[in-house]
Amino acid sequence: MRVLGRSTRRGARSVGNAQENSGRRLRTLLCAPIVLGGLSTLLLALLNGDLRSLSDAALERVLVALAEVGLLTAFFYQTGLLRPTGLALRSPVAHSTREAGLALTLIIGFFSLLGLRAAALVGQGAAMTPEVGFLAFAPLIAGGMLLSVLIHPLLALFTFAVLLGGVAVTLKLPITTTSAVGLAGWSAILAIAPMRRRTHMFWAGALLSGLLALTAFGGSLAGATGWLDALSSGLWGVATGVGAVALFWLGLNLLERPFRLATPMTLLELASLEQPLLRELRDRAPGTYFHSQMVGQLAEEAALAIGADPLLARVAGYYHDIGKLSKPEFFIENQEGVDSLHAQINPTLSARIIAAHVREGVELARRHRLPTAVCDIIAQHHGTTLITYFYYQAINGGHDPVLEQHFRYEGPKPQTREAAIVMLADSVEAASRVLGDVTPARLANFVHEMIENRRQDGQLDECNLTFRDLRLIEEAFVRVLVAARHRRIEYPGAKVEDEPIYAVHP
């Protein structure tokens, strides 16, 4: 009875603590937007108005700032950036999370307005006229381009429009100036959105510079200036576009590492086989290394087939098994010529060692500051699948639903298309190693069965893959596997020596 009473009291305290924690989280959730809104209002009021005459039109600037904060807060809430649940706008390029997206929006918006105000104060307002090419708006345009690449083009368009509108109202800018900058900024935001190569940035910069040059040139001519002055204004417009792109590139390099964003430049660096983690994997777990290389190729081909991110899929395939670095000798691909260590321990312990490589891989990836999207795929690449070999070894051919739960990976299941592709590529590549010399038709049936097993096990329930996507993924896998298992002719007179021949590099 005493034990039961203690357990009951402990349970009541646990429920009470849980309710208290839930209430604390709810209060924090409600207070956070209010605090952020108040701070943002003050910052916008300071940045939108002239700091030297703050007391003259303080009420007008505060009202404008409140309107800006209200519009942005409503938009963030509707898109999920301020909600604990629901889908947030996520970039198809940088794959930023909800928390990172909100922080990036605040930081980029603040520094964009700060740069605009600084340029306007230094240039005594002349930097906002066509004659000097709207130089002051370069930071604001660069901020919109950053939001487009790092979070989502829709968020960038809305945030840029709200901030530009607030500046235009408080500084009483002409409608022609506001329209010209708005058109150029929106065009740059949309042009830079699919940025996956440096050429995309070049073309977005060329479009932005061309629009600003035309508007500056036309605005100067409309002001009854001479052709030479109008041409000079056009050149200043080009300089504004170049400056905006330079600020965008600088901001991208400063933000991608601290926020662990999977930008194309970061992923290309990680794809280099000279990366320390990949070199360590090659030296300490060569079997896992070459398996991961093949998984990366399969994942890239499948991602290309369904329109997912091929670079992210390939890089995640390279790093998905880095957790095996902690105990490489316990994995069969690294046990060449030695007896398996699992023969000396029971199946339950073997299953725990195998399953632990997912958690250890995530921890190792975080220590090396890999992008969050790559860490997520490492955590999800086995989902909650069953560690089949040791499970059947433990039950001796029977079936035990309770015991089965102890032989499954911790999960979570794949949440994105890229994570699901890496899971399927991992299982298909590993299982294909036991196949002999099979025909392409037999190989296609094998790939279909492997993917169907994962689907029926519910591993694909939480990602947005369609049946059409699965068919395209199957075809992509078969293409790569058939190419990798190509046949070669036997050269006349060639003999297979009994002793192995090793190539020695000088």
C-alpha cells in the first residue's frame, strides 16, 4: 500500500509538473510575439524616421511601425513561423527550419533598414533619387534576396513590400521612386529564388542592374536634365544593382554557417571527398565509405527524377552512416577477413549497437556543424524499420510483436522527399550486394519489392511522395544499379593468379 501510495503521489506530481510546464510553454508562446513586436516597433520607429528629428513626428513613425509589425506578424502567423504547429514556409534551397526562419527574418530586416537609413543619412537623402541611382535601397533589396533564398520567395516579397512601404510613408518618397524600387526589388527576389549555381546570381544581378539603370535614366530625363546627366544616373543604377548583389553574397556567407543552412555552396563544399569526416570514414570504415558513395549516387539520380533537391540528397547519402565511425568493426561491410563480433554477444545487444549508429551520427554531424537538413536526414534514414537479422535470430523463426518493438530503430520516419529517397537508396544498395549475376528485369523486380516493403511498413507515411514518385525512383535506382553492375569482356590470354596483385602508388 505504501509503495502504491508513493507511486500515486509521484504520478500526481508528474502530471502536475507536466501541466505546469505546459502552462509555462503556453505563456512563453503568447508573450514572445508581444515582446518581439514591441521591440520591433521601437526599432522600426527609429529606423524609419530621421534620428535627428525624432521628437517632431514620433507619433506618425510609431503608427507606421505598428502597422508594419502588425502586417508582418499576421503574415508570419498564417505561414506558420509563429505557430508551434503547422507548416512553415521552407526554402527549397536552404531548407531552413521555423525557428531559424523567424530569426533570419528579424536579423535581415533589421540590418536592411539600418543600411538604408545609414546610406540616406550619409548621402543627405540624395542617394534615394534617380540621379544617384537609388543607392540607399541596395541593402533593402539585398535583404529581400536573402530572404528569398534562405526562407521562401513569398515571404521575401511580402516583407520587402511592407518595409519599403513603411520607408516610403515616413520619408514621403515620390510614388515613382517607390514604384521603381519595388519593381526592381521584386524582380530580383523572384530571379534569385531558384539559385543553385553562381550563374543564377549573375543573371539576377544583371536583371536588377538593368532595371535600376533604366529607371534612373528615365527618371533623370523626366527631370529635364541633359543626356550626359541621364547617362550618369543610369551608371549609378548599375552600381546600385552591383552593390545589392555584393551585399547579398556577403550576407549569404555570413549567415549560412551560424544558422547551419543547406545552401548550394555549403553542400558543394561538403560533397568534396577531401572533407575531414569523409576522409575519416574512408580510413576507418572503408566498406561504409564506398557504400555511402553509392547511396549518394542513387539518391541524386532519384531526386533528379522526381524534382527533389539532388545536391542535398547526394550529400546526405555521403554522410548518412557517419555514426558507424564509433564502432566500425561491428558492421559487416567493414569485417573483411575477420569473424563477426556479433557472434560473441546476444542479438538484443547487437541490435542496440546497430541502432545506435543513427543517434551517434546525428551527434557527430552536430559537432561538425553540418547543415540542419543533413542532420535531419541522418536521423531519419532508417525511420522505425525493423533490424531484421537480429530480430529473427532472437525469436528463432517465430513472431513476437512485443519483442519486435525492441528491434526497431528509434525514428523518426522520413519527413521530406530527400530523407525518404536516402532511406530507400540505403536499403536497396545494401540488399543488392547479395545479388548474383541477375538480369535487369530481375533487378527491377528486386528494387520494386524493396521499396514496396518500406511502403507497407509505413515508413513513407509522413513524407509527401506520390505513387508516381515511387515509380520514378524505382526506375532511377535500376538505371544506376545496372550501370554499376556492367559486364566486361575477358581479355585473351589473361590469367587469374592465385596470389593477389596489389597496385603500389609511388
